[in-house]
Amino acid sequence: MPENYQYPISAAALYNGKRLPRYMPEESVRRHIYLILMTNLREYGFDARYGNALWDNDFDVSINEHNWNDTIANVLKEDICNAEPRVDKSFDLSAKVVKYDAEDHNTKQKFIITISKMVLTETNEKIDDIEYEIVFSPISIT
């Protein structure tokens, strides 16, 4: 399986003919999923379907914690399946909202997104469980 170049790519190393550092496929998938999580749909100019719909709901006041968790898990799984062809589509994804007190004494909320049972399609190799934490503010989830 081909390796992927680490970023940022050093233009000087490229210009001088040096070997560029690379990621293994598992790390590349982890980083790509993080990029998908941080990108809003329609934000990427070359593909309006790239990213995730999570950002479309960040100020929606009609949601509660239970249906928010289920909705986000389903949306994120669909978005990852659409944008990451190197993994089998049968992985598990869970999302939950956690409230915490920040250093500035304000209560903030973050999403903890856990992905498990992910397998690379080309090698049938299992990827270790992945957990992402994304802080959202000022979401008001009841």
C-alpha cells in the first residue's frame, strides 16, 4: 500500500531532491478523517460534498442531547464514508456531547467522537480505535 506525504511539504526539500517524509496509511486515514470533521460542507471549492454537515446545525435550538448525538453520529458516518474510500464502510461511530468548565469559568461543550472497527479495504488491516474531541461554542443543547 502506498504511503502518503507528511504535511506541510517542505518546498526546500522538494527542490533539493531530498526524500520527503511520509505517513503510513493508518495515520493518513486518521488525519483525513480529522480534516473531514473540521470542514463544513460546501467549504471546499472543488467538491461541495466534501466535509460534514455537523457545522450546519451548530446554532440549532430545536435539538436535545439525545437526538443530537444520534443525528451527528449518522451524519458523520455518512460523510466519512463518502469522502474516505480507503476504509470499509462497516465501522462503528459514536458521538456524545460533554459539558465541562473551562479555565475562564464558562461552561463549554465538546463533542467526543469515537470510531471503532475501522478496516483498510486494500489490506484488510484493522485501524486502532480513534477518538476526536471537538469544542463547540456557543451551542446550547438541552
